Amino acid sequence: MASGGGSIEGGEPEFQIAPMVDVLLVLLVFFVSISSAQVEQVDERVKVPVAPDSMERKPDPNQALLNVIWNENEQKAVLNYAGRDYEGDFEPLVALLQAKAEGNDKFEVIIRGDKNTPAREMSAAIAVVSQATAKVSFATVNKSK
């Protein structure tokens, strides 16, 4: 006698591995995409200034990290966001920040400026960021660490 429902005639249910693999792959893709979106790129070329009262920052999806890298030889600053350097034409950077800020009232940009960067260059970085959001913070390190 034929029976339906995916079981064999002996009465024991059969275990199907294909749907389990599909679910596992979907979960894997989900967690990889979420974790890579959470990782901010910290540029090692930036030597952040020391502030004794600084506190450790917890990762937040509402924050973006912008590195201001001072090139001593050329006497100019380079903005680095998401692993890409921006010099001169900052419109693509502004567009990226505006897209991330769109519809998110909690969006904030954290500027990691090199300690040797002149104030005029930091002011220029703030001007670029202010086209996307008014919420700006600055990264420092605690000397005791």
C-alpha cells in the first residue's frame, strides 16, 4: 500500500537533509551580512590624539567612522570612509553618508582625525560630514590603555 507525506513504509519518519542545508545557508548569509555591516574600518595610518577622559566606544549600526589621514609630505588631508580614500571631490562621500543617514534620526559620524592634522583640515572634514548629518563626534584614545 502506498503512503504519502514523505515517510517510508516501515513507519519510521525519514530525515530530509536538503531543507536543513537550505536553512543553514540562509542563516549563514544573514549573519555574515549583518556582521560585516557592523564592522567599521579603522585606518592604522591615523594616530588618534590622547584624551585622559575618553571612554571606549561600543559598535553601533547608527554610527559611521570617517578617518582623516594627514599626509605630512604633501601637507594635505585625505578622508577615508569604508576603506576608500577621498581627495578633492567629496561628492561621492557626501552621497554615501546621505544615503546612510536617510530616514535615520540617530545617524552619527565619528571622525578619527590624526593628531597632526591642522584645524583647517578638520574643519573641512566637518563641513563634508555636515552635508549629511549634524551629529558629529571625535575619536580619541585614553592614555592609560
